[in-house]
Amino acid sequence: SDEVPQVYLGQPANPQPGDFAVHTFVAYDRIHLAAGEAKQVTLAVPEHRLEFWSNSAGKWLKATGPRPVLVGRSSRDLPLTTTATIQ
């Protein structure tokens, strides 16, 4: 069957109101798995996907610092979580 692992970034620790969605979709892949098969998948997040539109600054900015990283089948099914520090 086909699986589509998806990666989302959570909000930074102190988001500005209106600047961030709860989860931002940043990467995905489509893979085929046979019944019972497991596969390691590496997904690259393009640097521009780390930026957000700042309403107060009126431009794209990068949110640095720790951000939750969530992985799963959809935005409503994200069982894998970790934290990444964005520089």
C-alpha cells in the first residue's frame, strides 16, 4: 500500500498573535510498503519552509529557536514528535 509520511512544524515558544498556524506543513513523501514491511524514510525540509509571514513586520522572517516537529499520516494523525532548534 502507499503511505504518505508528512512533517509539520509547531509554533515557536512565544508566537506573535496571528503569525503562526498551530501546525505548518513543511515536507512529505509517498512510499510504497508491502504488507508488514517497514522502511526508514528521510525527508528534507527546504529552508524557505522555516519562514513565516510576519503581520507586524510585513515580510517573511525565520522563527529561530526550538520548534516542535510532528510526523504522521495527516495533520490529525501525528504520533511522532520531537523538538528541533532552528538557527
